[in-house]
Amino acid sequence: MLRISEHPILTFKHGQQVAFRYDGQELVGYEGETIAAALHAAGVKVLRKSTVLHRPRGFFCAIGTCSSCLMKVNGEPNVRVCVEKLKAGMVIETQQGKGDLREDV
């Protein structure tokens, strides 16, 4: 587990532990933390690949400004998982390409 649990200055209050699915695998995180934080704690380092050169992109800005963390959440593409809060039962998928809303593209 790659979660920071102790810090000399900060305190970490976690919500209830919840299960969610990531690319077909069941993982656990804490309700209310960001999806990206839950994935990072579970060892997921690559959140997507760049659209042109297909280079791996990870947890970068953590404030919803860049596009490094765009993923499909509960069927909705282009969700910035660095600011989206985790809830029980969510289905998160690695997004391929630009995340068009049309399934036939």
C-alpha cells in the first residue's frame, strides 16, 4: 500500500473503506478521497496514455488543471480523477484516446 498514513504536521482522517472496480479488478479505498489517490495507494501509477505519442501519464497536478488523469468513471469519459471523490461501487476504466461520448467511434 502506497498511502501516507503518518506525517509530522498533517493528520489524515479517512472516510469509510469502500470497494470500487478499476479495469475489471476490485480495489478498496476511502470514501471521500479522490479516485486518483485511491488508485495511487493501490499501486496504479499510469492513469492514461497521451493521445498522440501514447506515453504514460500519471498523477500530476492534483488540482484538475491538466489532462493527465482523464478516465472513464461509471461510463462517463473525460473525468478528472484527481478531483473526483471516490464513492462505493464506482466503476473506473482506463480511457483510450480522447474519450468520445459516442460508443461507435
